[in-house]
Amino acid sequence: MVRRSMSGMRSSTTNTWFESLKNKGAIFVEDLSEVPPLAVTVFSAHGVARSVEEEAAVRSLPVLNATCLW
């Protein structure tokens, strides 16, 4: 999962959510270069830069876009 850095900004609810996903095998990264080849990649609700989307496409990463539509 690629997400923006939120250092020191996570609430206890958010920490629980992150820990739950980590316990299920999710790996959180700060940069797409950290994503292994062919790993399913989830873009966070806060979105990512167009260049990140383009890099994922070039690398043929399967992407789940969880970006908010609002």
C-alpha cells in the first residue's frame, strides 16, 4: 500500500486500522520503488501523484485505487 507520510498524525483509531491491515499481511511503503514486482498495490484514500500511477502502470503492478471521489 502506498500512502502519504502521516508521522505523528495518526489517531488511536487509525493506528488500530493500520495494525489490523499489517496483521493481515499488508505492507505500508512511502515510495513505489519499495513495492515488490507484481505485488497488489493499494493507493490510499488521500490519493497519489499522477507520476506514481504512471510508474505503477509501467511496472505492471496490479492496482486497487482506494482514493476518495470527493
